[in-house]
Amino acid sequence: MMKFGGLIFTVLAVVASGCTCRCDSSRIVVIDPGHFHASLALKHHLDGVSDEVSVYAPEGKEVDDFLAAVESFNESGEVSWKCDCHIGDDYLSALPKAGKGDMVILAGNNELKSEYILESVRKGYNVLSDKPMAISSEGYAMLEKAYGIARKKGLVIYDLMTERYDTLNLAARRILSDREIFGEITGASMSSVHHFCKIVNGTPTRRPEWYYDVQKQGEGIADVTTHLIDIFFWQCFPDQPVPVDSILMKSASHFPSIITPEQFHMSTGGNVESCMEVLCNGSMDFCVSGIPVRIEVRWDFIAPEGTGDTYEACIYGSKAALKFVQNESTGYVRELFLEKDGCPVHIGIPVEARIGHEDHFSKVAEAFLGCIRNGNMPEWESVNTLTKYYITTRAVEMANE
């Protein structure tokens, strides 16, 4: 257990670290901010970044909500963003060429995400994008093209993978790298259950109406699974490229959740005339360099009172198994267990010692800025991002077949 104590200290030190370099010419551009993650990247001060933020978006409630969120952050006193807005149907064509170090932040309608990334790098911007970057084979082709252009221009495309900054995931990465404890990785299974409608302070959180359109939001196996695949690569193959030719896709399936008109109105404020079938559930099986991986994802409308989202995962090793548990037994708080010789050991990291989910976004932004300023974007990062979206978009194709 002494070994785990040192591990926890190291984890907390890594989480607390940040970027301190200066680059006063860096400017932020936000394109079509249709998801609140676009504003979370601006919740905290970003060292060396101009306070002037350019916003290019169509008219509508989504950009209004983004601007309101940024203003609420300004009122906290920690930041003082000044938004210069370019609102209208020509928002993408109006995007000017970038200056050195300029960056685009993307979080919104996923149908257009791949096009936004491609257009941004063509005009010289570095890109920080919320997931998923691609939800179809056509989107994946555009993403491949964008990475090729970025490589030639020395630009950074960075996937907003917040789960890497989760304290339990950092601890798991350290344990999995210890071959004396864990042995060789032999397989993995992951499953998650999310909910469309969440009640905060007695009020349902609002989703955009397009959230229920898988052509715009993406299927479940093209959305949440991006985090699960990324964490598997990051924990089990640390700092190593996982190329597409190491992947063997085995199978994929999907099935819908039924959303009633009353549920749709409750979560969006909009109206539909009949029930909707939303392909938000499914599974995929694939191998990574011969290691079998199974991922399942499900979306229910609302969690029963007193419950919440659930997450179950097990990474199997030749000497032990590492398990994530988030269900009734843990009070719906995610916990980590190391099982060795049939005996589970709780890796007890207090909740108060863990960084909150919203603060993960600033950590990702700092890492992204570090790659831009220091010119040290690791090759494995680009390779593994493309492989991840190959898996998800190919899974969608297989499920549709």
C-alpha cells in the first residue's frame, strides 16, 4: 500500500501542474459554439492569451448562451474576455486567415465539426476541438486531410480529452505501467450509461434540439466511446503510437432509445409530434495489436431519483485486473479497485482530492497551448486520435450494415 501512497501524491502533483510560458500574440476564435463545453475552456485565465475573443456563428440561442456564459465568467473577476462577434449565415466564409499562434475552439454541432477543423487549418489556425471530431466516414476523410495540412504547416489539432485529467484515470495509468504489479495487458471491457435529461437545482438542463438527431450529434457509438477508446490507448499504451493497421474491427451494433414528445419538450423546450427513435445505444468489439476490447454505451432519458450516470470498466492483466466501478454500490461515485489473486483492493482517493470535471477543460487548454508554444506536439497524439476516429466511424458503418 505504500507504493499506492506515493502514486497518489504523484497523481495530484501532475494534476496541479500547468503551463507558465508566454505567447502574447495568441488569439482565440470560437466557431459556432453550440455546446457549453465551448465556454468552459474560457472559465479560467489562460496565460499569454489575448483577452479579445472572436466569435463566428449563425444567429440563435446557442451563440447567445455562449456569450452569456462568458459574461458570467467575467463577473467572477478571474477573467476579462472581450468578445468580438461576427454573426450571420456567412460566418465560416468570413473567418480571416490566422496570425501566428492563433487558435480555434470548437464545441457544437458535430455534423459540421470535421468541416470546421479542415477550414480552420487551411486558414492557418491551431484547433482545440470538443469530441467527437468526426461522426461518419465522410467526416473521418476530412479529418485525415486536416491532419495532413496541419503537419505541413506546423499546426496543432488537439482533441478535448478531459478524462485524462481525472485523478482516478491518472492513478490507473501508473498502476497499469507497473508490470511487476499488473503484468501484461490481456484485454479490456468498458460500459457507460448516460442520461439525456439531468436535473440541476430542480430544473432540467437544456439540450439543443439537434442533440436528438444522430446525423448532427452522432450515434452513441461515435460519441461517448471517443473518451473510452482514448483512455484505453492513453493508459495501456502510454506515449506510444497506436496506428490504424494495428486495429482489427470485429463487430458493432446499435439500437434506439425512444424519446416521447413530452420528454423532448422537457429537455429542449421544443416540440415534436410523435415519438423519436434515437440511435444512441450500441456496442463494438475490436482488437488492438491482438488485445480484445469491448465497449458498450447506453443513453436513458433520465436517471431514477437518487441515482445517476454509471461507468463500469475492467482492464485485464496477466497478474491482476483493474476495475472502475460507478453504481449503486459506490453511491454513483466512480471508484477504482485493483484485484489480485481474487482479492479486490480499493484505491481510495478521496473525492475532495479530485479535480472537478469542469476544471479538466482548463487543463486540456493549457496542454494544447504548451504544444503550440513549444512546438512539441507528440507524434503519437496525432496517430492515436486518427485511429480512435477510424474505430468509431467504422463501428457506425458496421452497425448500419
